Amino acid sequence: MTRVSIIGAGLSKFGRQPGITGRQMAVTAIHNALDDAGITWADVQVAYGGSDGSGLADTLVADLGLTGIPFTNVKNGCATGGSALVQAVNAIRSGAAEIALAVGFDKHPPGAFDPRPEDWGLPSGYGEAGLMVTTQFFAIKIARYMREHDISEPTLAKVAAKAFRNGSISPNAWRQQALSEAEISGSKMVNDPLTQYMFCSPGEGGAAIILASENVVKRLGGRPVELLSVANATRKFGTFEVFSPAIQGLGTPTSVSTQAATAAFEAAGVSPSDIDVAQLQDTEAGAEIMHMAECGFVEHGEQEKWIHEGLTEITGQLPVNTDGGCIANGEPIGASGLRQVHEIVTQLRGEAGARQVPDGPRLGFTHVYGAPGISACTVLGARR
């Protein structure tokens, strides 16, 4: 299979940025990625990107340059960035391009997301009954999971405290103030057992990744990181997902995160135990706990031990969400997946500063999950 590497990664700031549009954040992220790669916009041959609510990515050419580049819009919920990355990788592997861009961006208003039932193939009554409120779904899912696998409520606060602590040393993060477990547990209850500070917030930000063929890497040099695999998937029958919170069929519910993660590991030829640093979707603290097992890093129920022993901290056995994840960065839907990739690239290059994972991590993993049951995962490797 054609070798594909990331030669450039860029972010805008994340968090509330009055007077700056989502498009402007995307342009900033792209320019930062171009500078990181040591190329110009004219060198990019194909692009894919999108946002949930901040406009069409292909119109960014008006600000970047009218080079005639093929630019395809992608809209795939929380997996928008990951899906754009899949298309960019495929363009290089097919020989259609040697340098490709994936970009994601969004600027959401304060408050909860407000999806329309009709956009998700659901009757309007579903929304009228309050079932489009995602905080309820996440609370229901983690409450059931905690009962089944004997996970205590203090573990939720530990996950969120780690996120805020890591965000406090991440220069692009929105939330840069560490919070104690007591402050998190004592914050306003949103949906039992999840309090206010256990949730991420709809946010603002842009992220861009530039990929290249092996020929380009040899010509440019630089600090490439190999993209060993990327996979995305939609839910199968029997799953328990946002906007479809019902267990159908018999046995344990299926997991779209497990589907995508398994495919990514198989394509890369590695196992979860080989990963040195990971980014897992943490829409709220319970999601990180569940995704640790769903992506294959631990057995269900082992998370309590791992988290209480600090094994997911920056200096632990499997550092998770070293930049603070969604809890500290917020979730601009289009940008989240590519922000994760940016963080793993930074870690594998050894350029993460105060949040750098020690001992030279060689393999990294990213995972996003979103409604109505979609996931995208990558495995990245430091170039040898």
C-alpha cells in the first residue's frame, strides 16, 4: 500500500473568539499547517474539509487562493475531520495527488447543540419529547455502563480533572485553568451522574492536516509522521447510540467505536498494546472511560483501576488526551478529529513541551465518536 505521511499540522486557537468567524479560524489553521510543512497553498493539489454549521469548506479558496484546486465538502457529524482525512489519504493512495489537505472548523454558539430530528431521519415528535438533548443520552449510557462494570462516580471526576490539568499546559486549549476533583463533582448537576464540568462545551476552532506521498517526503524532508491507517464506520444493528438509545436484539450492544478501532489497528498491523499515546473522544468524562475499552486498550471494568493508578496521565502507561481533549478544548464539531491528529503528530515529533509524553513515543492513536453512531480512528507512527 502507498506510504502516506503527515508533513504539516496546524491549529487555530480553540474557545470563544469574538469577532473571528469559523472560516477565519480554518484559514489560520491551514496557513499554520502550510508553514509547518514548508510549502505554499499553490503546492496543495486536492483538499477535503467541512464544518457542522460554519459554512462550506470549498469556499475557503476565496481567502487561500484561486488555484483551481479540487475541493470537496464533507459533513459527517463529529467524524467530519476524520472523514475528510480518509478522502485525502485515498487521493494520495490512488495517485490522484501527491499533496492533499484535510481541514475542519466550526463556531458554535453557547449552550447545548440543537439538532433537528428531521435531519437525523427521526419524526419531529422525537425532539418534542426532549430526546434530542444529547446530555441525557450520555448520562443514560454511562450510568448503565457504571452499573454493569462496577465503576464509581469519583472516577468521572478524575477523568475531567486530568482533562483540565492537561488543558492548562496546552497553549491552544480553551480551558486553561486546572480544576480539582471536588470542584468538578460539586459543580451543577446536568444529567445524573454527569455534572457541568464533566461535559465539553460546543466551541470554536479550526484544524488542518497536510498529507503527502513518499516522493514528496523524500524531496522535502522536514518532520513527517507516518499515517499508518485511517478508518471510519457507521453503526451496526444492536448498537446503543445518540438519537437511537435502545438496545435491539440479544446480547451485548455492538459498538461503532470498536468497529472503527479494530479496522484501524488491523490496517496498521499493530495492536492496542503497542500504542504509546492516545486521543479518545471525551464529549463527557464517561465517554473517555467507555472508549478506553471499546477501542481495545483495556477490558470492560478495568478502567477504574487504570484511572485511579494514574495510568492514563501524561507520565502513565497509556497517556490519554494529553492536550485536554474535548473537555478542555471544547468541541467545534468539524475540527475535533483533526485537533486530535495534530496532538498526536506533536507528541510523536517530541514537540509537546510541558505536556510531552516521556521516552519518545513511537505510535499514536486517535478516535472520534458522534451521532447517530459514527466513528473515525487513525494510527500514526513516528518515522524511523
